[in-house]
Amino acid sequence: MHASVSPPADRRSRKTSWFVIGLAAYAAAAVSAAVAQTAASLRPAILTDDEPEASNLPTPPVAPEVQVVVADDTHTGVSSRYRPVAELPLSARFDEPAQQPAQQASTPPQPVPASEPQAQPESKVGTVAGVNAEKSPPEPVATPATKSPGEILASLKLTRRGTPGATLEAWSETLKNHLGANPSDATALFALALVRSAQEARIEARNLMSRAVELAPSDAEYHTWHGHLIFESVQQAGLGDKLGLAESGREAYEKAIELDPRAIGARIGLSEFFIQAPGIAGGSYRKARKLGEELLAIPEQRGEFHGRLVLARVARHQERWTEMIQQYELATKAKDADVAMARQSLAEALLLEKEDSKAARPIIMQLLSDSPDGATPNYLAGELNRIEKRHAEAVTHYEKVLAQHPGARSTRFGIAACAEAAGDLQAALEHYRIFAERFPDDDRADDATRAAKRIERRLAK
């Protein structure tokens, strides 16, 4: 877990074609993000960049206290109440990394928090967080040249998104040199694929992983990661390639499950596909629910936490709020549960999807109490205060997020809007400019540009 959240105003309407939203948004953002959250739930089961897997396990009954009502099996599009990009346990929901527990083999790890916030000049409402993040002192770099491809791969599975850029560059060079002499080393190709993914070269990462799978066709973990990287690359693919990639990603997960009936990561990824995909493209709440139940049936309760999360997500997309709450609560009691991640996901769903800030508030306050500087709790607190129109308080929480994750686009947009509403026009102007410059392809880039011009005119008077 993926997560990990976007302000309600950013939710897309169903007017957008199912092809573009269903394939581009759901496949890329949803599975990728969800993979993140899913992966997050995977550590034992948490959020980051991967997910679980399934097989011919018996389907266990749903807990008696959870009344499951299965309505339509298929759906026509991504719910207008839910923005796919945010299914990470919140941490990822705000377009950044979330904290994750130790994860299992085929599940990608969650990003490690970036550098701590730095002191910045005060403004009327707060500092312009994240603006000078690039000036932070460089993080210590490991000596990757001494690592073997296997050691690099093991490190990347745990900290793919949190690995310093200099280390990634060094590992990339080491792996390329190794592959020059050993072009058929599947482990080295796997490791290089994860390096390139962490460097945002997603199409190259997918192609490298495809070569690795050809060399290790019987390894379920390779197929699981292949599915992850395929879905990550959908965002960067041409419109005509998106449908084929979505199908290839699904097939990769299904192959992993065929090879390893107890696979967790592939099941999580596949369930996210079924949840996010429009019915015309293969989406099915029934199939997603079945995968969640299969996870519950994995021996030694290894898949219990993830299974509960999958069932909660199905209920959440169907707006079956009581069932959703029950499944998240059961997830907190599961073996190897990541309690914080489950509660973060519950709070986010209540706040941004059910739009029940009263129910979400006590959960968010407890999360903040447990982790005052945590990116996810502060993102949620920022969203809560934004919704309740406590704009200055929202800015304070958003700043803590940006201090750790300057690239959090929804947080950046949220702080700009709240700073403007609170009267700190200079800070709002700076954040709007940063958003428009850094995220020109975002739906809100034009809004940010217009807002910046509007504020410039006000300041010029």
C-alpha cells in the first residue's frame, strides 16, 4: 500500500471516456497506487509499490459479523466519488510514499521518508514548504560497487522509492557493466528494472523486467513484479497501447498465481485491476472479492491482513460503508497487521469518499497523536482542516508533508488553495507557481496558473 489522496474537487466525472479514464487512470494510477498501498499492506501487508497474489485456495466464508451484499458484478467506470490515484494508505494517497512494514517477497516496498523539514522564513500562515528542498544536504550514499546484483535487488525490494538518487545511479552503472559481460543474468535484469523504475524510467523498467521473465519463466515473483511494472508504465504509454498493457499486466498476475497458489502480491495487484477496471474492460467486484477471500484462506494467516484490505476496498468502491468499516477493523486484528495503515485507509475513505469528517476526525487525531510528524497523518489532518475550512491549520499540516515529500502534488495544490483562503497571498502564489511548473500535465495545472495570475494582480494593487 495505494496508500495514497486527492481533494474532492479533483475527482473526475464519468463524462470522460471509459477508455481514457478506465485504462489510463485505473491501470496506471489505480493499480500502481493501489499496488503501492497494497504493497503497503504487504509487508506484512502494507503500502508501497507492490501487491499480493492468489491461486486455487478454497474460498473461506466472510466473517459472520460482516454482512456482505454482492450487487452488480461489473461496473461501467471509475466511481466519480473516487480518484484512482489515491489508494495508498494515505501516505501514498497524497501522491507520495507511505510508511510500510517489512514486506514479503513479491511485494514492492514502500518509499522511505525523505529528508526532514528544514527551517524556513515564516509567512503569515506558514512557510513555503518544500521550495528549498533541493538545497538539503545530500544523503549518505552506500558503496554500491561492492554489491552483487542479488544484494542490490534485495535492497531495492525494500527501499525502491526511498533509495537516494546517487545510489541508484551507482547501482545502475554497476548492473549495466555486469550485464555487459553477463547479458542473460535474470537477477541483474530484475535489479536494473527496479532501479530504472525508481528513476521514473517506467517503460524501460517494464522492458527490462520482460527480458528477466523470459529468462526465469517459472518464477512467480518475477511475474508479479512484471505485472507491477507493466501497470506503472501505463501512464507513460501511448493511448493506443494502454488497453494491451492492461491486459498484459493482468496476465502477468494470473501467471504468478498459477505458478504459486499462495502468492500474495499478485492477488493484490489482480484484485486492484478488477476493482478499478470498467466492466467493459474486465472489471468485476465479484472477482475482486473472491481474491480477497482467497487471501484469507492462505495457510498460517499469511494473507489475512491483505485479504481484509481487499474486501474493504471492494466495499468502499460499492459505497457499502458499514461493511467497509467492519473489514478495516478486522484488518487491524489480523496476523501481522499494519494497524496504522489500516486506520489511515479507513480515515481517508470516511473523509474523502463517504465525506463524513465527523467520523474521520477522531481516527485522524489518534493517528496524529501516534505520529506527530508522519506524512500520512499530516496529509489527512490537512485535508480534514481544508474541508472544515480551518485553512491556517491545514497549511501547517500540509507543510509537514511537503518538508518530507516536495513532490506531493495534491498536497502542493491543497496548501496553495488554503494559504490563499487564509490570506497569505505570497505563500499561495509561490505554491501555485511551483505546482504549475512541476506538474504541467496535471488536470489542475491550468487552475494553478490562473490562480497565480489572479494573485499577482491582487498583489500589484
